Amino acid sequence: MLSFLLAAALLVALTLLLLLRPWKRAGGDHPTVDARDLAARVYRDQLAELDRDLAAGTLRTEDHALSVAELQRRLLEDADALPAHVTAPNTRRTAWVLTLALPLLAAALYAWLGTPTALTPPAPPPAGPNVTPNVSQAQVEKMLADLAARAEKNPGNTRDWVMLARSYRLLGRLPDSARAFERVGADIQKSPALLVEYADVLAALANGNLEGRPLQLVQRALELDPANVPALSLFATAALRRQDTALAISTWEKALVLAPPGSEDATWLTQVLADTRAARGQPPAAGVPAPAPEPTAITGRVTLAPALAAQVQPGDTLFVYARPVDGRMPLAVLRARAGSLPLAFTLDDSLAMSPAARLSGAARVRVDARISHSGNAMPSAGDLVAEGEVVATGSRGLNLQIDRVHP
């Protein structure tokens, strides 16, 4: 905000400097001038213009004589009517008025036409399960409801629908996210990034099945951008699910060449290629080293207490996550269906929510598990949770039992 205000003040000052420059050499507050002398100057200028027209041949001699006589008559009449002296406009007063009025007018216009609230934007709600947020669940829902109401009021504003779809996706409200993506309309067909996000949401709703509409969206994204790494990765995943392993490997290899070296995409692609080749009994590709197991990965098993089994539906969402002991953003999040319980899990850097917050950067973490009936990443009353424990990164064989209800 401070940088914006300084830039605005600098622009206003520069504008004032340019506007006030003509009055820089003005005299006193109320200078006087000889009115008759001014009239004579105007006469001489008009007479010189007539002489130039005569010399250029655009004015005949008799017309020139008539015009000169008319000018002389008007000069005599004006000289008799004008006072000897007149007071010039008060330029200093005008300068002070401009100095005060221009900044006020600029501020008023920005308040009316601009977005003053953008100077102090609200902090975005933290993502991830069981985070201690700066805003409550009710506040998050209120912001989403306001955004949804604004989008409904102006359905042609695709930006609001995109924000709403991405917000729902971040919070795990996949059905709502899919409906919002659908409302984006034809504009979604022009953005490879939106197409891939929409396809990912639809595939998640179909238990990972990319066939049909999700695959069509991925193919459209690749038509627009054949080098789109996320789209290539989804296309390869769809091929693998169809048992077309050769196509999956060749597509992932193409994506790996396009991914920035050392990036998360490159690391994940290297791993998935190695795993897929190993499943087929093939050695790693030449020049691509097999990934070493992460020494910081945490492994374990999640089970459900029999007393709570009746409260779980197979379509409920299971979250397993590791977060710092002080309770900040999770460093690794695994999402699965509750129907897969009991579940063996591995938490590592590939499940990081942010490149700046990885499991390998912490010495000790707290590992928790939670079942959400709504699929929401934010914890809510009625969720089923496992009492977490603090362990060192790299721990193996943890046992988590979901045995209580979140109040």
C-alpha cells in the first residue's frame, strides 16, 4: 500500500509541476497591464497577416486596402472604449486553487471509480486440512457466498466464476467447483490451464477416471498448448488406466523433457516413469537416474475404530497429513477415499502444498488423519479424526486410528 501511495503522490506532484509552470514567472498578486497597448499589438498582428496574404497573392490589392481601413476604424473605436489600465487575472490564486483541488479531485475519482479496498487486501484463507486459520470457517463460507452471489448477479463476468471454481477446488468442494467451472462458459475453451484444472476436478469426482469429458478437456488443452506439462501428465495417466503403458511412458517422457530441471514436475515425472518402467520389468531410461528413496518420508497405516464404522460412507474423504509442531500449513497432504480404509500411507515431498514448505525441511512433525463427510479441506463439526502424534521425519510404521468425532 505504501508504494502505491508514494507513486500516486509522485504522479500528482509531477502533474502539478507541469500545470503550474506557465505561472512560474507571474508578477505580483494583482499585476496591471496597458489595455490600449494590448489592442495595438493585436492590430499589428492582424495587419502583418494581411500584408503576408497580399505578398503571397492570396489577397487582391483593393481587398487589402479595405481590410486595412476596417482594422484602423476598429482600433480607434476600441481605443476610445478601453480603460487605460486593466487588472490581470490573479495567477497566484489560480495556482493555489489547482494545487489544492487536483489532489482532492484525484482521490475522489479513485474512491468512486477505483478499488480502494485493494490497498489493504484481506489475507487469503489458509489451505489444507486442520490448519489453525486466521479466519473462521464461517468467515470463509461468507466470503465464498459473497463471491457466488456476485457471480450470479453478473454471469458474464468469467473472472468471478474462475475464482469461485478455484476456491471450491482448493477447499475440496469438488462438485461445487465443477459447477463453477461449467459456468465459466466458452472462455474455458481458450485457456489450457483452466481446461486442465477442470479435467482434474471431473476426474477426481469420477474416482480418478479420466475417460469421457475429462479426457476431452485434456485433449483440447494440448491442442492449444502441446507443451503443457500438466495436460501431458493427465493424458499419460489416462493412457495408463487404459493399460496403454507404452503411450503413457512416451507421453511422460515428453513431459519430463519440457519440465524445468529440478522442478517439482520434473521430480514427480522422474519418479512415476521409474515406477511404471519397474512395473513392466524395464530398466530406467538411459541418462535418467532412478530416484533415490526419500530419507525424510513418513510411512504408516490408518485404521478406523469399529465404533465409528457406521458413521462413514465409502465416498467420504480421508485426509492424512503432516504439519509442523506449531500448527502451521501442512507440509504433506495425502487425500484418499474413506472406503479404502485401512490404508497404508507414505508422506513425502511429492505431497507438499507449497515448494517453500516441504516435509524434508522439518526435523519433527505432527501426523494426523481425518475423515470429512463433505470433502472439505477445512475441518468442521462431525468430522472423524485420529489423535495425532509428533514424530521425527523419516519415521516408519506409524499407526493412526480414527476414533473420535470432531466437536
